[in-house]
Amino acid sequence: MEEDLRSEYDLKSLRLRKFVPERKSFGKTTIRLEPDVAEVFPNADAVNEALRFLIRVVQDNQVSALTKQLHSHSDGADKSP
């Protein structure tokens, strides 16, 4: 069999890139989804959209809770003798 590689190629210095969950992501964060969750989301964009929606809901609820708390304190101050 004829070799196609030139003699100046040093294959011993090459690093193998592992295709396993522990591999380096080269600047991107990799998240592993459990199989039941992965079935619901077809791709990374769908996961990100759902998480952004959840973030907005949580933030809105925190603001609502804080607003209610502030109103209840101010209402109590008006009713003191």
C-alpha cells in the first residue's frame, strides 16, 4: 500500500481529540441533559429559549413579591396608632 503522507509530517506530535463528555469544549460551556429532558428539546436554541423564559418568570415574580412586600409595610405604617 502506498503512503500518502509526506515525510515532514510528525504524527507523534499530534493530539487526539476525544469525543466523550469529558472533552474540552474550547471556550463554550457544555451542559449534559438527562435523557428525559433531552427528548423535549430538539436543539440548543430550544433549551436556551426555555431557560430565558424561565429567567423572566422568576425575575418578574421576584419583583412582584418585593412590590407586595413594600406595599404591605407601607400600609401597616399608615394604620399604626
